[in-house]
Amino acid sequence: MTVTHSTPCQDSPAPLAGAESADLSAIADLKERIETLTAAITAEAEQRLERWAAWDIRGDFQPSAENLAAYLAFRHHDLRDLQRRLMALGLSSLGRLESRVLPTLHAVQAALAAMLGTPPPSGAAAGAFFAGEERLRSRALALLGLAAEERQAALLVTCPSEAADDPAFMDSLAQRGVEALRINCAHDGADQWLRMIAHARTAQQHSGHRFRIFMDLAGPKNRTGTVRATHDTRRVFAGDRIAMTAPGQLQRAVPPETAFVFECLLPEVIDQARPGQRLLIDDGKIEARIDSAGHGLLVATVSRTKEKGGKLKPEKGINLPDTELHLPALTAKDREDIAFIAEHADGLSFSFVQTPDDVVMLQDALAALPLRRETPLALVLKIETALAVQNLPDIIMRAGARNPVAIMIARGDLAIEIGFARLAEMQEEILWIAEAAQVPVIWATQVLEQLVKEGLPHRGELTDAAMAARAECVMLNKGPHLLEAIDALDPLLERMEGHIHKKTPQLRRLASW
């Protein structure tokens, strides 16, 4: 069957030849439902856009704001039954419209109208269907340094401290076509960062390959300080009680059955926690339930750890996933580092951003600098908490209103905050929201970690790395076998890109059969 698409100035095609009236009635019902859905989405999107308009969104980001508003309105509806009815007619199931919400709905309306022999609706202009996809690709090319003819996903590599004194490291990355470097401001200092950047620029001159340089703000990372055992024991077990206190308060009175007392380097979180909430230590290796909290002392009972017990050590992460923490988005150290980043880097990675107001705080701090850049600093928003996921659309709009923007799915802290079981679901939703906003995504944390550290990958992490091809960038952390991991990841991504783009299968010829 050939479907003829008409324009409003052409004669309408005839209805489907031989179609039963019941079939035409069902198609007409579908058409009406799509029209009603489109009207509802448009109205709801306009309400959201009115709120975002107060943020003075720059002109080239406005189409992305409009598409994201439409996508959020679209996802307020349960359309599974509608999808199946459209699929049965050979039409779009609407499951792949993230970057083109209204153009997809208009295309479906036009196809249904053609089946009924009625004029198509006046919808998006010709060529608009792939405009959002092209906008996303253009931003990825500009922000991450990809060349149009190269791989679809850029590589972002974390610089180890040794890179400050090893020029050959940057040469090796340039030879492998690594697009971007990550310098973590939680480690080393300005002298080491300058040497890393100088080595990168020298390698760039030698190879003709330019690096994009991104620098991470350390952010308000909560960690353990000094640990004191109250009894003759080295490990903590399920059922043990532990106490968390401010630095310098290890000797204060605690319940007599407490096994360990340890310092919390962000003591203000203690009085914000509540009984019954969870306390996670060392990437969740020790999980406890809070018994009491206040006056600078938190007492909790361990609910889960290793069978042979867990070790409480200094400098391990502390997470309170059930607690709505009110912490400044920028620490004093962050504010010092911002000036260096604005002068020397292409982008700033914003750790633990949670609300649109956090973004404004950072943008205002950048605007207050005496340095005036030729182009705005790119912002990479690290999504690490449940609150950040909840506020993601507004966070993106606040950032994109003034700056080029990308999203980093920081899967380490995010998994601890929302639970490992929900991570896979949430990373999909983040990918969808970012694509609807037409901003690049960086897939981060523990990518090929076993290979990077030990030189031999787990089978499961190869599958995880393959799924990273749906993002615009993949981040590798430092380790002794980093170059081997790059050599393994590059061809893996290239092969996967021949099979899938975002959620859309690429129907290349299968060579295996």
C-alpha cells in the first residue's frame, strides 16, 4: 500500500481502497485522539514556557526549551494503548520522539489524514523533523570537540596526579584521539593543574589534535574524618551501633554500647538528619539506620555490611539519601577554583548541583569575575542526587539560559542516593530528558573500571560500556591500565554506533548470518 501525503494546497487523496467502514472509523478515532493529545500538550507546554521565560533564555536555546516543555507534557500521559494501535497501522509508536515531540505528532496526524483522504494538518515546517537531532549533534561537536566524521561518542579521560610530571601521558591520549580531559579540583592544586594543561597544549601542538579541558569543582563532598573504636574491635557488624560527630569531638559522651565514633567533615548535616533515615558509608558498603540525631551527634545502628564485617576508615564517602540536605552549592574552595577554571578550561563540571538556584549561584559567581571570556564557559551538570533528578528540567533550563550545557550521569553517588536497583531506570530517564532538551550527555563512573584497574574486564562491564554509546560522551577514570581501556573502548563504541543511535536501531546489514 502506498500512502500519499498531501499538502493543504493539493487535492485530498481518496480514502483507503476497499477499507471497511469500521476500519475508517477506528482510524478517524485515532486521528481525533492524536489531535486532542497534541492540543493538550501544546497548552501544558505553554504554561511551563511562561515560567521559564522569566529566566531570559538565550535565543538559540529557545527551540530546545520549547521541545523539552512539550516532552514533559507528553510524558504526563499513559499512551501505551495508543502506541499499539499506531503500530498496527505501520505508524510511529511515538516511542522515539525525544528530540522532536510536535514534529512527530504532526507527522502521525498527516499519515492518518492521508489514510482517511482528508487534508493533513498545518504542522511543523518542512525540515523541522530532524532539527532537534541536528541541534544536539552540533552542540556535542562544539562542546566536546568531536569531529563530524569521527565516532558519535567522545572520550573524556580523568587525569591522574602523575600527569602533571609526565608529558608522555598527554601524547598517548592525543595519539588515540581522546577528545577531552578531566581535571578534578578535589585533588592536587593550581601548580599541578597548570602543568597538566601545559602538557596537554604541547601534545596538541605536536599532534594537531585539540583537547577540550573540563575541570570539576570539588563541591560539598561529605566524608569521614578520624575514626575511634570504643572497644577492642577493628570491624563493624550488622547490629552494631556507631556514632558520627563533628571534627574534634571524638571524645564526647556516646551511648555505652557504641562500637565506633567517627568524625563527619560536613558536621552541619548531623542536625538535618532524622531518626529512621539511612546512613551510608564508603559507597554503601556500610548501611545503618539513624536512631537519633541532633546537637552535633548522630547515633545509628548498622543494618547491613559484609558478612565478615566492614571497616570504618577515614576519607570515605558519607551519604544520607533520605535526608533533604541544605548545603551551599559552592564551598569556599569552589569559589577560589572558579577563577582558575574560567581562565584555563573549556568547561566547568558542577558537582552536587541540586536546584536551579544552585545554577544561578554558580553563574553569578562566574559573572562577578574580572575575566571576560570570548565565549561563555560550558557547564557540565553532574547529576548525583535524587533531588537533582527531580529538578533536572529546571536545572537544564537555568544553565542553558546563559551557558552551553551538558549533563553528566554521575552513576556512583547517584546509585547510592537512589538505590542500585533504580539506577538503570533513572539513567534512562536522564538520557531522555537531556535528549528532549537537546543537550549532550556524559556517561560516567566505573566505565570499564576493572579493566582500568586490573587489566582484565568483567563481562558485564563490557555490556555496560556498549550501552554508553547512546550518550554523546563516555568518561574513563584514572588507573594503571587506562590506555588499554581506551584501546578497548574505542572500537567497541564504533561497532555499537553502527547498530544503535540513542534508542533507534540502525538497520545495517548483519554480517553474522
